[in-house]
Amino acid sequence: MFSDLRQAGRYLGQTMRLMVGMPDYDAYVTHMQTTHPDKPMMSYAEFFRERQEARYGSGAGKCC
């Protein structure tokens, strides 16, 4: 039962992060390990910065 609750908590956390636009680093790591094992993997900090940059751009505000 404890493992079921823990798994539900992981899914809830992942869902909440995706709802606010924060990508899942664990999913990235799994994808890189299975699909691109020969390529270097970003650290969490690098991943987070790259995803923010992809979402918000270089800081130049874009209106409409």
C-alpha cells in the first residue's frame, strides 16, 4: 500500500509540474538513457535553464 501511495504522489507531482510548465527531469534522463545513450546528459541545473530559455526566450518580452 505504501508503494502505491508513493507512486500516486510521483504522478501527482509530475502532473502539477507539467501544469505550470515545468518539465520532468526524470523523464528526460530516462529518455536520454534509452534513446540517446551515446550523447551527454544535462545536469538538472542545465536542463532547468534550457527549458526556461525555450519557454521564455532570451528575456526580451514578447507581447501578443
